[in-house]
Amino acid sequence: MDYRECKLCPRQCGVDRSAGETGFCGCPDTALVAKTMLHKWEEPVLAGSGGSGAVFFGGCSLGCAYCQNREISAKPTGTAMDSAQLRQAMEELISQGAENIDLVTPTQFLPTVIPALQPKLPVPVVYNCGGYEAVDTLRQLDGLVDIYLPDMKYADGSLALQLSGAEDYFSVASQAIWKMFRQVGPVQWQGKKLAKGVLIRHLILPGQVENSLKVLDWIGETFSPGDVLVSLMRQYTPIGALPAPFDRKITDEEYDAVLSWMYLNDLQGFTQEASASDTAFIPAF
């Protein structure tokens, strides 16, 4: 795996990033780390008492119009690091008490990330991504990732095209998440902390309850109860000039409707308070 003829993500750009070419993500062939921090606001089974050791990478292969991290994702930014420097940054987070190493949007830099994960770190490795992942790329992570933390954003292809430029999102993400599950298996616990498994996040979008219900239906139909966890997120915050209905937060009625459907599908996991949509929870990059 390298940056030549890059096909790390489903965009399959095929550009030679080692020669200075850039594809959809606009990223170079050097990993860009925008921020490292002890992240206290991840799900409780991840953050624990010490916080997740978050490593935020610049750039993204999805490019959602409402991305809360667009300051670093829309235009790739960060400190250039090689594998040795990235390993050192991870070990520093662990020395500060990190419960895990939380790789946030790392796919576009996997040729640098993978060597940094070897030998195995003494804490779980979390792969925090948008769910839009190439199965062939995920195969390279087998044995290196303990916890997959993917989004499942859309069941509606037209919505995925409008907001993320990825009409094939559902077919790609559903195959990717199944592959993740096949790698790490059903959730495993270490006390109250998640030690291994898949935790699927779903962000409810304003005016798109039907999309959310279909996403939850897919999870319920694909996995047995308790095999995966679900994090139902109400933190949508309008970013920039977005058209209606995406220019507002979700309503209590929208959240309650989706939450009821989550319970009807016998899905286990986490919910969010309305205060989660406060911009104060967005890391300062």
C-alpha cells in the first residue's frame, strides 16, 4: 500500500500522490495531523475517565456539506508527520492517560498510519470514519484495529449525492461495515469500556426522518441484537450557507421519532441530549 495510483477510498481516483498529484481529497503523500488531544466527548464506553487519544487527520474522502470539522477536512491542513513521528504522537497520548487511540478520518493517509500501528499499541485502536470505505483497503487493517467507529449516514442515494457527492454511499458503506464486523466480531467488553467491536454512528439530519428509519432498519436486519452498538446522534449543527431544511437543527419530534424506531429495532447503544448540538463541542483546530 502506497500513495501511487491512489485507490485508498471508494472514489478510486488513481492519481499518483507521490508525484504531487491530488485527487478528490486534495491530500498530499504526507500524513497531515491537524490536532491530537484527550477527547472527553466520545461515547462513554470509549472516552472512559481518561478520554480517547484522538488524532485528527486533515482532509477527507467524503466531503459532507455539513461537516463540523470542515476547517480541517474541506481543505487538508495539519502538521506533516511520517510514521515514526505519528507513532510518537500516539505514545504521548497514551502516557497522558488516553483510554485508546482514536484515529479520526485516517483513510487518506493509511500508507503512513499502518506502519505507525506496528507493533501493537497497549490500548485499543479506534478507526473513526465516515463509513464510506473501500473493502480492499479495510483488509489491510485486519489485526491492527480493535474498534471500528463508522458512520452510517444515508440510506437515500439522492440525499447522499446532494450532501456528500456520493450517490453510492449506502451500497459502499453497508459492505464496508459488514467487513468491519467480520474483522473484529461482536462487541466485547472490558468492564464498562468497549474493548473490541463495531459502534455505528448515525447523525439525524433535519427533515430526513425517513432516511434515518431506513438506516436503522438496515442495522436491525443485518446484525443480531447486541452484535453491534448504535450511537444515535442529534448534534447536527448548521455550518455555512446551507439550503432549507439543512439550515436548522433537528426538532425534538424528529429525534423522538427516530429514537422510537431504534428501540423497535432492538438496537442497543447510545443517545444524545439536545445540548450536543452546541458548537462548544466542536474541537478548536
